[in-house]
Amino acid sequence: MDLRLFFSPVPEDIFSDIKKQGSLYKNIKIYQEKFPDYKSADIALIGISDKGKNEENAGTVGSADALRKKLYRLTKGTGAYNIVDLGNISEAIDTEQTFGRVQEVCHACIENNVLPILIGGSQDMGFAQYLAYEEMEKLISVLNVDAFLDMEDKDAPANQQHVQKMLMHQPNYLFNYSHLAYQTYLVNPQAIATLEKLYFEAHRIGALRHDIKEMEPVIRQADIMSFDLSSIKSSDFPASVHAQPFGLTGEEACQLCWYAGINEKLSAVGFYEFDVTRDDQSCKSAAVLATMIWYFIEGFYHRKESRDFRSNDYMKYVVSMPVEPEILTFYKSNFIDKWWMEVPNPSGDNRFNRNSIVPCSYSDYQQALKGELPERWIVMHSKLF
């Protein structure tokens, strides 16, 4: 498929005055007259010029280009970049057609081992991002960063019901869903209870802020990440229709993006709900998002895991337990401070083999030493059973 048919080039006025050789702009390939060879790239930046079905999101149409004005000027980070900017997915006849294009573009990138970074549009575009995996016929894990749960009924705007659509979609290939940074006073308790019954995770912003390092194992499970930028507090990111006074700080958002970048399992990410018409005169929101993406890219080029737990790259720890199971097995990387634990698959279903060794934290290992089963082990065991 010729993806060029879906895209319009990046406007020249965005980068025409950038002279610094060390800038990110000077170290990536951008769609101007010639469409970049995306199949040989590591990462593809993709803009979405569609507001979705909600008129209040009209300001998201120009978000990708506003982001580029800040991102291109940042200094290149670690590693030899192999990044392409494919431009913006051209405006389609309707939102359904845009969904189809986002799905096809993401699928083409993932199929060629290229990580797409989607920028722009409303968060229901994350559902199209999710559908890109449908043809692969494998179970995947989704990470959603959002102040809301977006599990409203069909009468609500599309960007407030896309998670519900994801959970109900058939065929069902959603193995795990994790939600970060929800704000309790903005969500229905019944929606939280629904996620818990499905053995999915939802972490409120207070828990995240108490110890953000405990969110790293949650992020490390994900195949895809969808980031609603309204989860960042309005003083740090005013350019969102649903911006809240209490939310993630810009620094915390960058930390989550770093964790996502170093997750060697993660293969697609999208940043949504950036309304350029609501940004301040200094374009603060665009600068925050640019920095978040910079940290994601930096994390990506720091990926080091071999995931061969039998190799000398990992130290194995076996803990005797006073109750069933008799032992818990943990693995720690000798190069980076990351932990995993082994969860036996009682069903014998081969689809779950790759999930039998799951990310955890040092605190889970400490809990096992006290003779207590870590909550992560219990949840995963229940899911596999």
C-alpha cells in the first residue's frame, strides 16, 4: 500500500528558520517533496488533522503543526536517530474514513517494526490505534492516561465512550487494560468496579503521585499507549477543552513518557486532545507536549532489554511462601533496575505464554519476602485462570 496517498506534506514555514545543526529537525527525515522511506525507520511521527465527531474539538485540527514548531527546535538526544515525519493524515470525507486511515497507517508501521507516534485529534482516535492490531490476531495490553475513564454510553460524545467500545469490541483481543491518573471526583465508581471485575487496573492520580516509580511496571506491560493531554493540569497545559486545575504536572507527564519509551514491548503511542486555540501566547502547551515526545524518543533509544531470562543478563530470586504457591520466582536485570515475576499459566493456553513472566517492582519482591502474595501476582493469576 502507498501510504503517501493518505498524507499531506509538512508546511515549510514550520522549519524554514531553523539553522541549528544539533536540532531535532536536522536529524530526522521530513515529508516535503519526497515521501520518506518509513519502512526502514525506527519511529514515524504522524499528524492527525481531524477534530472527530465533537465540534468542541475543532481546535485540535492544527495541533500537529503547532507541536512541530516546538519539537523541531529541541536539541537531538542520545543515539543515531532514524526517525521520519510522514506529515499529516489528510482531511477525509468523514471521521469514519479518518479512523480507517489511522488504522491502516498504524498497522503498516507496526507490521514493519516502526513505532508510530500519533499527534492530534480527539482521543477516540485511540480506538483506531487499537484496531490497527486486529489483523495480527494476538492479545495486546493497552495503557490509557486520562483524568476521565471515557466509559460513557452511546449518547455521549465519541471521545467519552471510546474505552467502552474497546472493552466491548469483537473479536476481543484485549488481554490487559491499565488506566493511569484518573481523578476520583470525575469518574463513576461503577466504571471502576467494572474494570476491577475484568481484572484490569485503574490508578488514581494520588497513587501515581505518591510513588510514580510504581507506575513503571504498569507501563512496561503495555503494547500501546493513549495519552489524553487533558490529564495534565491546566496551569501546565491549558490547551485542552477538559483541562483540570488538578492533574499531572508537566514533569510527571514527561516521566511517564520516559517509562513508555524504554518499554521495549510498546509499539504505538498517541497524544490527543491538544486544542491549539486554547494555548497561551508563549505556546506553553505545545512546549510541554514537545518535551514529552522528546523524552519518549530518548527513552526509546535507551532500550536495552534482551528478555532472555535464562541468560546472564538477569539474576533469579526464588522466595519460599508459607501458603500456595510454595515458591515465587523473581528476575532482576543486571543492567537496569527492573524486576519481573513468574506467574504460572494454569490453563495451559499457549496464547498467554508471553505473559507468564510479568513486570513488577522491588516492592513486590519485598512483599513476597514477608510471606505475602503481591497484588500484581494475584491479579495476573486470576486473569490467566
